[in-house]
Amino acid sequence: MTASDKKKTVSETPIWKLAIRFMFSFGFILIIVFTAAELFKSGNLNAISESFSNGTWLPFVATRIAVIVGYGFVMAFLTKSKAKNTL
């Protein structure tokens, strides 16, 4: 598959499919980073469950989901528009 074929495939793919791909990859990276940060901060992984026990998990998770969805759609739009412009 040549580069122009890949660009054509990307330009023909629906934006929501591209967004889901970016969301999964970015979300996976964020989970790793936040887990590592919590591990370095507290020294144990049990602190993650303890930090969510008082009900503060909902704003934390909602903020992360909003960032992941926003990132996914922005990157999908930019990738799709770049692919269309270079064809």
C-alpha cells in the first residue's frame, strides 16, 4: 500500500472511526501515566482505590473522559483534513 493509498483511505474513513482510534491510544497512554504518577507519589497502588473512596472519583473520571474525547475528535479532524489536502 503506497502513501497516497493510505491518505485516500484516511480521507474516506468516517471521522468518528478515526476519533475512536485516537481516543483509545490517548486514553491508554493517560492511564499508564496517571498510574505511574500515583505510584511514585504514594509508593503503593492501593492509594488509587483509597483516593476514590470518598466520592471524588466522578469529577476526576469525567474530566479525563472529556479530555480524551476532545483529543480524539480534534486529532481525527486534523488528520482527515491533512489527508484531503495532500491528495
